[in-house]
Amino acid sequence: MPSPATAGTATAAEPVRPAEIAGSILESWIAADPASLHLLQEIRGIAASTSSVLIRGESGTGKGLLAEIIHYLGPHPEAPLVKIDCTELPRELLEIELFGCETIDGRPKIGRLELAGTGTIVFDEFAALSMPMQAKLLRVIDEKRFERVGGMRSINVEARVVALTAVDLEHALARRGIREDLYYRLNVLTVLLPPLRDRRGDIGPLAEFFLARLCELHRKPRLAFSQAAISTLENHPLPGNVRELRSMVERAVVHATPPEIMPQDLAPQLRISISDERRLSLEQVEREHIGNVLQFTNGRKTQAAQILGISRKTLLEKRKRYGLQ
């Protein structure tokens, strides 16, 4: 799901109140499909608690936006919302970034857990944490305390933990890639975010949402989708989910001839007609689409992943699964 660019931004003259931020973020959660509407009701109930939350879903589905909604609808929306990408930093730097450290001059480096205060700390792809770091995260959740790196004093944790992952946790558990105790500790308040292909009622409204904002961003005259373009989007498997949909709309905004967007403006690398898609399973369509994109990029996986709106790691996993060598 899209995230408002100005959410959380404030000036001294015009402070943005938490309720305004929450309203802005909720407006960005485009929920037209029954599955999305049901999910939003579920999120409202979860947000009212202070318990840790696990959000599961494929790459590009909008897990980060859900984490923001949980924070701003929660008990402490005025407190900080702090995010940490567990895939970004090596273990040593990640530990300091998260817990902070004591320094020789006596002025400690404050970590993100402390910065979160009574707010929310979001662990993006928490399953990428090393086993020792998973143990430290478990302690934070269970005991609500930690020590800075090199420090002895325990510091209390008040922030709510929200963990995000696109990983198959049961598979990771079976191959000992994740601690069993952490898995069961997190798997209490769990949100399962369906892929966009399972909530197709959102595709049209989401595309219109992106179109309005991207026309403004690129200073283009307002465009409209042709019915054929909308049908193409609604019948496309979108393995990259919302991220891929946005990329397709942005490409159309840049290349389309006003006033209408046609199917070829969305993704010229597609080779599957709408009638063909209706005769294929979603898995077959996804395999065909990924193969076409890899062919379009001459096998350049990073570029292909960007077009698909998925991570390079996810592309490699799908390539292996479908035997696209």
C-alpha cells in the first residue's frame, strides 16, 4: 500500500497532530476488496492493545504501511515510530544501532529502542537477524529491558514491537533459521496480509490512487485508464504486488500519450493476452511473466526485480521455484 510522503512531517509553525497523521495514513490504505476491509477492522482491534504484533505477507504488499496504521491508531500515537531494516547492517553495527553503546568519553550513543520511547519499533524482515540477535529480541519482548553494548545498566523498554516478514516462517523454523521460542512468542497477534492477486478489488482503486499522485509528481496532464488498461491490470498476476503496480502506473504516466493510458503503456514486456491469462493458473501466469521480464532485461536480475517490484532475493527464489535458469 502507498505511504503518504508528508506523514509525520511537521514545522514549528504548523505542527501535525497524531490524529491528522493517522487520518492521512488511513486514506492511503485503499480498501475496496472485502479482504482488505476485513483486514482493516482486524487492525483497528490489534492497534488498541500494546502487545507485540507480527505482520506476514509477500514483498510489496504494504506491511510497512500496516505497521504505521497500528502505531497511529494505538495508545501512544504521539510517541516516536522507529523503524529498523534487519537486512541492512552487519550484526555488529545492527546491535549498536538497535541497543546503543557506552563510549569512552562517557556520552552514550542512544539506540533506536531508547529513541522509540513509549512508541513503536518496527523490525523489517526480523527473520534475517542472527540467532544471538534473535535471542536479544526475545528478551526485549519478554522482559522489557536491555543493556547498551558495553554497558551494565538495564534499561526498560516501553515501546511496542512490530515484526515484519515476507519469509515462510514455518520453513525457516524447520531448517532452524529462526528460534522456536521467538516464533511462538511473536505468533500471538498475527496479521496475514494477502497478496494483491487475492484482493483484486483493490487493484483498480489503487491504480487510480497512484495515477493521480504520479501525474502530479511528474507534472503531467491528468490521464485516465482505458478499460483495456484496467482489465490488463486486474488480470495481471502482479508478483511484485503493490510495488509492481505502482511501477507500472508510473511507467504509463511517463510514456502514455494523453488522454488515455493503453495496455502497452503499462508494461511492454508483457506477452500474455488477457484471454490467455484466463486459461492459465496464477502460478503459470506468474512464471510466464517473470520469464518475460528476465528475457526483456537480458537476464539482468537486479533490473528485472526492479521492474517486478520485488527484491532481488525474492526474484532468485521465484526463479529457482519455476526453474527459470
